[in-house]
Amino acid sequence: MTETAASQENHYFNRAGWLRASVLGANDGIVSTASLIAGVASAGVPVSDVLLAGTAGLVAGAMSMAAGEYVSVSSQADSEKADLAREAQELRTQPEFERQELADIYVQRGLDPDLARQVAEQMMAKDALATHARDELGITMASKPRPIQAALSSAASFTVGAALPLAAVVLSPQSWITINTTVASVIALGLLGGMSASTGGAPITRAVMRVTFWGAAAMAATALVGALFGTTIS
Ligand SMILES: [Zn+2]
């Protein structure tokens, strides 16, 4: 029973983690691009300039997400690799100490010393490094960090989010650009927030209120700056 249940749970967990990362990327794309557009449009520049700024914001944001994610996941992978190398070395040089260390961990988790010793021996006979990685270091071999994949997926989800306010610019008459972009973006933020809250089993209303409030606040702030700056330079 345990093997199937554990792997199903693991799949569910991976999917939830993947979904959360995508929603986060899309959120970022919507908020930053919509705020940029609101700021530039409020300064009273031509539509072509608003589009140019929005597109540059999309590209810059996607690149920055990809680079940030790549660096962070790579360094996580490096430190896991170093931990595993150290553990493998210790298993070679002091196997008896390592077996006792593992048994002590199982005792802490509630097993009798004799049983803990037996469990440690049998687990280590099968795959000593995987056992120590999981039970001592908390590293599961199944969920290896993948820097390239993480970079590509966060850049992609940011791009999808950023495309929405850009589409609102293209589809709006000039005098409606700021209002249409912000309203469409706040609605999309609310939908995304509600979706991810319901997937994670969190209270939906609170999640929607929080994400729409802060999204609207970001857009209002840049619109204000744009309006002030636009008045100053023109
Ligand atoms: Zn160990």
C-alpha cells in the first residue's frame, strides 16, 4: 500500500508546486506589465510608446525571472550535490558511525533502539546513500532540482501573464487604455488567486481580496508617478 500511496502523494505535491510557481510567474507578469503600462500611459505618451514600454517590460521581466530562477535553483542543486558527496565520503570512511547516526534518528522518531538499529541496517543494505540523503539530510532523489526547466517555466508563465495587459492596450481606444488595462489585470489577478487558493485548499475570498488589493495598489502607484512625471516634463 505504502509505495503506491507515497508515489501518488508525491505526484500531487509536485503538481501543486509546479502550479504554484506558474501562478506566481503569471501574477508577476500581470502586475509589473500592467503597472508599467499604467505609468507610461498616464504620462500621456502616444500608444506606440505605451506598447513599446510594455513589450520591453515583458522581455526584461521574463529574462530576469529566468536568470533569477536559474541562479537560485542551480545553487540549491550545488549545495545538495556537495551534501551528498560529503555523505557518500562519510559512508565510505566511517560506516559504523553512520549506521549508529541513522539508528539514532529513527529512535528520535519513535522506534525502540533495537528496532531502529535493525531498520537502519536493512535500509543501508539496500541503498545507504539514498537512505541517509532522505532521513538525515532531507533530500529525496526523486525531486532533483532542475535549473533550466525552472528558468524556462517561470519565464513562460511571466510572459503569459504580461501578454494580458499588452492585449488590453492593443484592444482599447487610447483614452481607455489605463482603465481597461488595470481593470482587466485586476480581474485576471483575482481569477488566478482564486484558482490557486482553491487548489491549495486555502480560503478563496481572502486570497482574491489580497491579490487584487495589492495588484491594484501597484498599478495606482505607478499611474500616479506617471501622471506626476508626465505633467512635469510636458
Ligand atoms: Zn549520515
